[in-house]
Amino acid sequence: MTTSLGTTVPDARPPGSHAAQVPYDFDHIVIGSGFGGSVSALRLSEKGYTVGVMEMGRRWKPEDFPKSNWDARRYFWRPGLRMFGFFNLRLFRHVVVMCGNAVGGGSIAYASALLEPSLEVWDQGSWAGLQDWKRVMPAHYATAERMLGVADNTLLGEADRRLEKLARLAGVADSYYPGRSGTFFPPPGERGGKTYPDPYFGGEGPERSTCIGCGGCLVGCRHNAKNSLDKNYLYLAERRGAQVFAETRVVDVRPLNGMPDGSDGYEVHTECSTALFDKRRRIFRCRAVVFAASSLGTVELLLRLKEAGSLPRLSDDLGKRIRTNAESLLGLRFPGRGPSMSPGIAGGAAIYLDRHTHVGVVRYAEGMDGTSLLMTVMRGATSGWRRIPAWLWRMLRHPVQALRAHNPIGFARQTMLFVVMQNKEGHIDLRLRRPWYWPFGKQLSTEGAPIPAHIPEANAFIERAAKALGGVPMSLLTETLFNIPTTAHCMGGCAMAQTAEHGVMDARNRVFGYQNMLICDGSMLSANLGVNPSLTIAAMTELAMSHIPAKSSPNPVHDTSRSDMPMPKTSNASHRLLNQPLTLPNGTVLRNRLAKAAMSETLGTYDNRPTPSLVRLYERWGASGLGLIVTGNMMIDRRALGEPGNVAVEDESDLTVLRQWAKAATAQGAAIWAQLNHPGKQSTKGLNAFNLAPSAVPFREDMAALFETPREATGSEIHDIIERFGRSAAIVKKAGFGGVQIHGAHGYLVNQFLSAHHNRRDDEWGGTPEKRRRFLMAVYAEIRRQVGPEFPIGIKLNSADFQRGGFTEEESLATIRALAGAGIDLIEISGGTYEAPAMSGGLQEQAKASTAAREAYFLDFAEKVRAAVQVPLMVTGGFRTAAGMEAALRTGALDVVGLARLLAIDPDAPAALLEGRDSLQRVRPINTGLKAVDRMGIMEVLWYTRQLGRIAKGGDPQPRESGLSAFLKSALISGWGTFRTRRLRARG
């Protein structure tokens, strides 16, 4: 946590602590200080918000800039190599990207060209039609120009005059213009270099000096004449209280308090960007976050956060349609002692070769010859594999000219550089990939069709210019050798669009899937502009900031959801969705939305009867505040047990204890439902005389030691099982249970019938998805027949089995439609089997990251169900915090939050959760260290079952119990239980 002075103090707040207990460090954190970040910082500060700006680069003063780009340590940004400059080059398979890293972003290292694109760009790309850009943008361009001090270039040098001549020769003289620049030019008739009080902001800005036209803008202005952002937007933001944290890299951004949409704010993790060892890591908390780290920086950061699960809701469109302005850097070198090309401003005059192709003059100050190492003799009007032979042939034909052209001494003085940009459509994608040469982590890489490095119009223009003016045409070495273009204007990757399917944010820069999150940098640009994008980024950020209300307004925190709904209040229990009652389709009312899901209890006798231990266990849960309690699986057939200690309900012989059980659970107002189950093949070896399944499909090899190959059930056996489900339901209803749940998940018999992997029959019970679900529908119909229409029936159903050839999402959705049509009262969504244990988080590395980070493992699937059919839904698995549960309910994708493992280590957790407090216990992975054992979902089941046994005896769970110890003891107890059960069965 940081103090108001920006210093760091130890952050002792535990994960998941509620925002109300800890003040925010800032209202808004802006990541990056370029054209989007600096504009955001000022406008937010003006609206009364506290603002923190995280900038990876250094803060520069005019006297600190390098005197030449030969000073690599002070010019290049490569902290790992101990280079702490501001200019960065990043090489990808499709493109080389030039970018700036400094307080003030790219404005420190750019040529100061500030131009509006042609109007046709607003009709291209994904932002076309989102609003009337041509009407809206002029006012914001005007504001940005005023703030950046944009003016016509008045310091024309030899290079500018030569470009004017070339424009006439090319027949485009009318398109020539001197350039528009963010530079403090001297008044007419006055030499540059004179210092003035603030000339732009009525004395509120810094004093400035007029430009001397040295041409050194690209290596940092040492004369205080360049209108970089630290002289305007950012300077004024800091005067209004914004704090800039230089040399600070953001490494993580995650929603606070488990709120998956960020409605409670964000936690921003940073580290020192220039340190090798002492990273000085910090955690800042804020209400809202603005990503403004440049197109490349923001896209890479967001891709990493999405993959890591910190921001899983980010659109899958992230990183797509990266644009380069169809850019090329060319040159004309005039060896010898002719007129110098250096005088003027770096980004000088420009022309249009046609309506798509913009050509601007660029220069370096004399002595800044380092760029020569990137240039070579132009290869001619060739592309593809012929470019290298053509390049070599050109140098062989004119060896002296080639040697003089490659001589670095005098390069800046002798060379006219041309930046060529087009507004034609063309793009690549950015993705994180693990390269073959670096298996230790993923790196940013490019995908897609190659971007042309050869722009025919531009190359032809330079060839003609060389003949007309007597120079040597040159191009970048990377374009010639590798056929890779270079750009200083990487754009896109977070496209604006109408929906998350087609973009990352909307027309107000609001990120889809999150509240209080915006993106304001080059990544928002959704078309090739054909000119330097800096002014457009500033103007569009002005537009985005105009939509944010002042802090003094009734709803100050800007909600970035599509509906502009105010932030929900969760401090009062009556306002929390978790505390609200739920009416089921049959009229049954659950007092709140918190449910205990079924767990394996194995607290029955050796002959599978209920015990007083179950009464004590459920009395504890019943007093915890739960709205619904679902029992561990009750078996419908004593001959078909899943594990020793299962309770079997075949007749009314245990009605007395069953009634005690139900009464203990419901005494404080909770409802209790009995989960009815048949294990099918998923029964430990030796427990049953035989195991039935839809088909005789064995378990995989590593599980064969625990589970034997089943026998295929006959038609009469199937009908008997269906009837037993109905009979058991009628018995528990008579005992006072308030409902039943069919166990149709986790690899048990109902799930086996639904799965094409387990069910390979070709009769009425298998062969097609419709026939495979016939067994389930028959079970439901039989239960309904025996309990009547007023008694609630639910089901625990897999979203998918996560097995090759298993029950799929599409089949699950079809099954849910059928159940809803039949009148099911509540569907609990789960997933996986003991062979693929997604129900305990065992597959979350493979599952969608968005699901894991939103706490509920199966929330994504619940959203699909909700879109397809209206039926009450319960989601179990992965919930950790009260805020996360509240946020999940707020999505509307579910109606009931299911808890299981947490209640085994903290049986009183519901009381705290319903008050908005989190449990002090955390569900953790349970491992034995034995890989063969840890791969099986049964391992965690055994550990948590031991904790339930302790509660049932009147004691407390032991959350720190060793996984290996629990496994060995459970294996011993299970073995003994299996022996006793088989012996009692044999005697009976």
C-alpha cells in the first residue's frame, strides 16, 4: 500500500479482505504516461479524482538527454542490459516496432508530428458505425491541438525544400505542406533559443524556450522547445495532485474482493522496472484503472493477465488486428559536403503521393549517426526472394557508392529520411507463444499474413528522387534482409466494437466484461490512420474522459459496463442477493441463495444404515444459516455401493433415524434434500459382488487397481434401477426430507448413461444423445410419479465430462432443455469424473481461465444455460469469498451458490458469508506426493471425508492435516469397511 506521498508501507491486508475495511490508494490508476495516459491523468484530476500514474520508463530533464544516439546506454531502453534510455526496438516475425519508454511516453522520442487523418478512416475497421465520428471528433481534435501547442512548421530546412521540389516532379505539388508540429516555434524574425514564461496555459505551465531547429527531436529535446507531454498534460495533472511513479512496471491487475467484474475496484501489482534484484514490489488499490501503456504494452500486459486468470473476462478478440500504418522508412543519402539535411524539426514537411500514401521528411541532428547501422542501399523495385540478389547486385555494380552510403560518419547530415504511411487495410495478430528457443515462458509473438515490407509507390518515388537529386536510395536493413517492415506507429489490438465478440471495448473506451476499466492508447485505434496517430490518441482520450462524471456527482465512479448501472451496494444484508429468498417452479421457497452441495460422507454403518453421527453433522450445518442442504449420496440399492459407509435407502426400516436426520437439518429453517445415487461402474474394487454399467467399458490403466471392469446392465436391471430411484424418493419424502436431487454427474450411473464413452449400447438406451438421456428422463418421471408435483426434484448434472468421447457441453444443454420441459425444479451444474476431476478444480489449468478467476468453476457454462433456457440454476465449485458469490449471482447466470469443501473445514462459514464476511479458512489442493494417487479425484474426496467425520463426532476439522497421512489412514479404513460390508452381506 502507498501513502499519500507515494512511499511504500508493508501491505498486511489478507487476500479477499473487503474494500470497506481498507481505503483505496487512488480513485484511478493510469498505466502508462503517453498520449492516452497523460490526457487521462489530467482530465481525471480535474474532475476531483485521486490519480496514480504507473510509468515503466525514466523521468527525463532536458539536460539529461543523450547528445547523440551513439550513446547507447542513455538512448536505448534495455534495462536487462543496463541501458536506461527511452528508445526501444522490438523484433517480431512480421514486423519491427519502434517505441518509447519514458515519463511522457512516446512524446519524448517522437518527431512531434501531430496530424489529423483523412475522414475515410472512420468508415473503416471495427469502429465504423459505432457513432458519428466525423461529427464528434473535430471538437476533441481542437482541444488536443490546443493542449499540445500544435502549429504549422516555420523552421523549414534543406530537406523540406527538396521534398517540395520532389512533389512538383511527382505531380503532387498541391499536396505539399510544411507539417503540423507540437513545437514552440520562435516568433517571425526571431532566432530560436529564447526562454519565455509559460506561453500556453496562462502561466500555469512551465517556462519554455523556442526551437532552434537542430533536428534532434528524436533523441530528446535538450532545448526545452518540444511540447512533450511532461510539458503540458502530465505537467498539469501533477500540479492537480496526480502522482507519477517512474521506473514502475505493472505486473498484475486483478479485481478486488473477488468481484469478477471489478465493481469493487482493482489491485495493481508493480515492481521496479530498472532493478535486477531488489524489485521493490508494491500493491496499489484503486476504484478504476485506465490501461494506456501503448498498443504493444497494453496488449501484451492484457494477454498475460487474461492467461494468468487475473482478468479472464477480457474478450477473446484481444490482440487481434494489430496495425502498422502500412509503414516504411526510406532514405536518400547525399555523400559529400553538400547542404546539411539536419536543420529543421525532426518531423518536417510532408506530401501525399495519392489519397492513401503519406510521405513525411524525418531528420536527425548532425552527429546523431547511429541510425546508419539500421540502413542499407535500397534493393530496387523487387520483393520476395529476389530482393537479396538485387541488393547484392546493386552494391557490386556500384561498390564505391555502396561503401560511402554505409559509412556511418556524416549519415545524419547527409541523409533525407522519409516515413511512408498508408491508410490501407492490413493487420496481424499478437499472441503469447512458447518459442522453441525459450521453453521457460511465453513471449509475445505475431501471427497472420505477412505485412508487405515493399511499398511500390514509395520505392518508385525514392528511385525517381535519387535520379532527380543525385542521391543514393536507402531502406532499412530488416526490410531488405528479412522482408520485415518497421513501424514507429503500432496500433490496434484492443479494437472498438459493438460487442465483445468483435472487439475489446466499446465506443466510450469501456472494456467489455469489466466495470471501471478503460483503455486509452494506440491499441484502441481500429483502422490504419496513414499518419502519426499521436494526435488521434489524445483526441479520442479527450472524448473518453468527457463521459466520466466528476467525483462530486451522485455516481462518481465510472461504470464501464454497457448499461451504465451504478455500483451495487453490498454493505447491508437486505441488499445482498445471497440473502434473498428463491421461489422454485413448484412453489417451494428457499430462505436464501446459499446451499451445501453433496459430499461423500461415508458415515453410515457397515450395513449401510444412517447413524447418529449424520444427525450431529447436519445439525451443525443446519444452524449455520444455509438455505438448502443437499445430503451426501444416498444409494438406492444396498447391492450397489460407491464406497463403504454409504447410506442405502431401500425400505422404511430406517425411517426413525432418517426423520431425526431431516429434523436436525431443518430445525433452524434450512431445507434438506436427499441426493439419490447409483454408482454404476464407479465403485471401489471388492465392495460389491458385481458392478453394473451401460456398457462393459474398463477404467483407464492407472485406475484399474481401484475400480474393476463392470458388467453391462440388462434391460430388466435398468427398469429395476429406475423403479428404485422412485421408491427411495418416496421414502425420504415420508421421513421429512424437503426434496431430492438425482446425482447425474461425476461419472456415476446416470452420467454413465449420458456419456458416449461409457454408454456404447445400440438399443433403446444408447446409440444417440436422445437415447442416452432416456434413462435419466425415465428416472425423473418415476420419481415424479411417486412423490407428486409439489415435491421438489433437482439434479446434479455435468456441464461436460472433460473426457475424450464423453458427455459434451452441447449434449448437456440439450439434456437441460429436456429436463426443464419436464418440470425440473433446480439444476446444479458441475463437471468431470474421478478420471477427470474438474469438480474439485483438478482440470482448471485446462479449463477456461475466465471460469477459474471468477471463482465458480462452471459459471461460463451456466451463462450458456441461462441464455438457452429459464430454469433455476445452482453452481458449485471454486467459490472463495462473499464478494465473489455476490458477483456471480449478480451476473444472473445462477440462482444458488453451492459450497462443499469449504463446509468440511469451516462448517460455520455460511453465517459469516451471509453477513458479507469471508471464511478464515481457504480450500487448498490436497496432495500426497504420490503422482499416481494425486491424479485421481478420489484423493481429495478421502481427505475431506475425514474432516466430516471429525465434525460428526462433535469435534473440529483439521485443515492442515497431511494429505499423505489422510490417504493412508483412509485407505486402511476403507479396506476394513469393504471387508466388513462384504462379510455382513455374505451372512445376510
